[in-house]
Amino acid sequence: MHCRARYDITSGVTGEDPQTDCQSHREKLAAYRAELEHGRLEYVRQESRWSWFRLVAFFICVLVIVVVAVLFNIWAALIAAASFLVLFHHAVARHLLWKGERLTTDRLLKVVDESLHDSVAQGKPVRDWRRPEDAPAVSEALPTVIPAGPTWSLTDQERDDLDLYAQPVGVFGLLNRTSTDQGSRRLRDMLDGPCLSVDVLRQRQEAVRWFDEHERERLAMMAAALPLRNRSEQLDALVDRLVTATRNPHAAASRWIRIWSVGTALAFLYGFSQLLQGRYAWGYALAPVVVLNSLIASRHKHMLASLRDAVLPLVELAPALRGLLGVARCARENLPGETSLSTLREHLGKVVTRAEVPALCERLGWMGLGGVARTLLNLIAFYDLHVGEAILARFVPHRDILLNGLAASAEVEALASLASFSAAQPVKYYPRWDSDATVSIDEGRHPLIAFDETAPNGMHLTSEKRMWVITGPNAAGKSTYLRMVGVNVLLAQVGAAAAARAMTLSPVRLQTDVRIRDDLARHESYFLSEVRRLRRMVLDDRTDAPLFGLIDEPFRGTNSSERNAAGIALTEHLMASANLFLLATHQETLAETAAKSESAENRHFQEQLTDDGIVFDYRLRSGPAGTRTAIRILEQERYPQTLLERARELMRP
């Protein structure tokens, strides 16, 4: 069975024509799917043909043996059937070859179908939107094969504000194409801890971009991981066993018992052949050997029991090992020798060349032998001891190779997920990195909103212009704009393409105050909860990377006069810092404060009042909001005339 990609699909980087790029990508996937379907029909036909051929060859072998044995003797029958046995072996090999090709194609078809799935349009993710939890006792077991560099840990506030793990899709659900819990946890770690190192980000970005531009290779790797789907518990157990397994501490006793058992096994074979020839006295000669072996087993029962306890749980893990081997073989065929993917290819390659996984799985199969045969083999030759030692001899010494291979497989799944998301975006851009404090987005869109339902907007903050104050009416798009910026910054800092026409930034420490709720468990009111979240930005004194704060309606939980005073003081304090901020508000005084500062600018959304109601274009414009439609809306909704006149009177300066 092979998983090498047979064709090449490339995709654009910046998306010159979004609708055309998106359609072209889907058309290429659809064309590839059609090729796979055509190939699958041929594989099914060949598999069926060779299945019948092996069956016919088997019956011919049996028939030849029976006929020649009747006419001549059994030895002549075996010699006559030898050529048919070779033919049968060839038929079995060809049948397995075509079956493997058909299974590989089935997996590729499933992955392609998942790639054609539009999570936003259908309101359902390909995999799961929930934040994966660590498995008990193995959360720290997998090694790090690709350095993550310094990271910034997001809090529940950022995860909630940016809808990272929200129903029905969420950002994680949009990204997640992993088949295993190990892969989804690695993707979660990337998302929860955006990277602050430009060098690490560039390396990860190169790896994601390679997967993006080599779609067939990516699909092949994702298809290779499909046999591990629904085997995450086995993988966790495999990791746990790799970490805790040790060689038999009673090595000397085990060695002498195994040497002795070779002699007893030969004695039993010879004695059994004598019994077949009618020399029944040999039965009495073999009885003492059985008794002696029983005494040895009783004397070392604790050693034999501990060995069985160590090895038997591994029997159920053979499918996970075979699945890892399939991923490793596919990685050797498809991953490149450049970018950080070469490191993953190297680790997975060692699983193929040095870990002896096929031999290990074969011996695990031997350990599954049960019934009377196993009991007799233990009495004659200490079968469990031989097989158990053979398993540990291949399992323990290759611990690091297998652990690194599992970690590399999870890393590949996470990177392929980021690339799958990037490849499907109508507009995408792999951000450029700047050493100065910068966050600049050109025509950014929120990836959780359908492309034709979003209006592109940009932003540009630097060390000179550190704050934008954004005003406008309710429902005009302020909060969505903040989330769009936050999500694209986060995508950039995990190595994915941003949903934007262009983007330049320096690594930032993202903090948000967009969606505040009461926290009754912590006895926090709405206002107290907001104050404590804003305090993180006010008291920030770190200098390793600039803080990038997204604030929506500061101090909304208190009265208007205190809110106004605290809001102005907050704005002035943040403008005086070296950090970057987007602040959305209804308060005109905050816009006026920004207008007086050289480090801040005003932007606004606006609305239009028509006979049919309020119309928004969701476009961000320069300057503060100037439209006032609240009283006109009251009038349109037929409020009393006296109330309207009083409101206009109060509005006059």
C-alpha cells in the first residue's frame, strides 16, 4: 500500500480574485475526487479478480495434493503442488496490493470530502469544535520535536471573546482537521499559546505554507492518519506504556530459563516423534520434564506474572502501532527535506527504519494466542517468557523513537489542519513579520462569517500611532471588527494564513475585553469583572513583546459620569504606554481625547436611516462618528411628539 501523492495542486498566496481563487480551489479538489473515484473502480475490479484467483489457486493446490497422495504418496503430492503454491502466494500478494490501493483511495476520498466541506455555510465543523482535554497521566509525556519558542498564554477571556471554542463551529472547529486527540491537543496548544518568536513563526509558517501549496501531499498525510481515528485512547495508553515500561529486572533468571526451555522443547519434539512411531515408553520419560518445568514456573511465578502484566496490555495497542507506522511510511514518501517538516520526516522515518514496528506487532499477535495450545507451550517451553522478552526487547529500547514519532505525527496533524484552513480561504495572506511594534491589516475579514456577507476592513497601528478609538451606533460592526482583528492576529501567531489581503505585524501579547459577564462563582459583579480584566492592560509592565489590547465599551457597568471620567483616564493612560490598542465606544469624550493626542486616531462606523429602517454598510471610516439618528429612530417608531420635542430640546447646546 502506497500513499505517495500522484498529482500536484498549488494554490494562490494572496488571492487576487477571491471568488475565482475559492472556486478554482474547490474545482481542483472536485477534479481530484473524480480521479480518485475512477481509480477506485479499477482497484475494486482488480481486488475482486485476484480474490477469486487466490481462491481458485488454493482449491487447485488442495485438489492436487489429494489426488497425487491417493495415487502415489504424500511427498509426491507436496512436490506436485509446489508450483501451485507459488501461484497461490503470488495471487495473495497481488490481492493484498490492490486491496491496499483501494483502502488508501477510500481514505483519500474521505479526506477530500472533508476538505470540500464548508463549515461556516453548513454551521457544522468537519471534526469537533470543543476544546480538547488532556488525557490523564500523559499530558506531559510526549516530547517536543519542534521548539515552540516563547509563547503567550491566552485566558478564558480571550478564548470567549474571540469564539475560539464556541458552538456551532468556533475558530478551533474551523481549523480542526485532526484525526487523533493527540493532534487536536497540539492544535489547541498552538491556539491557546500564540508564539512570540519571529524565527519560530517563520519556520512554522513555511511548513504550513508548504502543506498549503502541496495539497496532494497534505491530503495523503491526512488520509494516512485516518486509521488512527477513534484510537486516541489506545494512543494515550501507548504513550503511558512507553513512558513506564522497563525491561525484566530478573534478566539472569529469565535467560537461564529460556536456555533450559530450548532443551525441553527439543526433547518434547523428539519424544513426540517417537510416540507417533508407537514407542509409548517415551511418554513416561517426558513426564518428569513436565513436572520439572512446573516446579520452575512455580518458583518464578512472580517474575512470570509481572512479565505477563507488563506485556499483555500491549496486545491491544498493536493497531495503534500499525497506524503510527502507516503515518511514518507516508511521511517518508511525501514530506520534504526542507522547512521544519524535514525534522518531522526524520523522526517519523526512524519509526520505519529503526523501531522494528512490524516485528513488534507480529510478536504482540503471538501473545494473543490462547486456550489449550498456549498452556501446553508454556509447560513445554515457557512460551509467555520467550514472547514477552521478545516484545520488551523491541519496545523498551525504541521508546524515544516511538515517542518522538507520536509527537511528530501530532505536529503534522496540527500543521496540516492549519494548511487546510488556509487553502480554503477565498482571501488569504501569510503575514510579514516586523521587529517594531506593528499590527497592520489590509481588507481583513472574519473567517467565521460567510465571505459574501462580510465587508473587508483594515487597521494600522505602530509605535507612533498606538491607538484607534472606534465610534459608531449599536449593530454597526464595532464588536465584530474587534473580533476580526483579534482572530487574524491569532491566526498569524499560530502560523496560518490570515483572512486578509495583506498583513504585517510584530509578535504581540493579545488581550481582550470585548464580552464581559457576571462571575457568580467568584462573587464578581459585571462591573467588577470588567475592572479586573482591564487592570491586566493598565498594570502591564512586560517588555518582551508589545501588548495588543482590544477593548469594547470600557466601564459600561457603571453610571454615565463615572464611566466618562474613568474612560478618559483609561484612554490617556493606555495612549501613554508603549502598547497597541483598539478601543470601541459610544462615548464622544473618548473620541475627543484621542483627537488631542498624536499617538491616537479616530475611526468610525456609520448607519443610514431609510424608510425601511436602519442600513449598515459595516465599513470603517476615518474620523469620529458624526451621525445622530437615535431621535429619528424614535420618531420612525412613532414615539409621542412631546417626548421627541423634549429630546431635541435637551440635545441643543
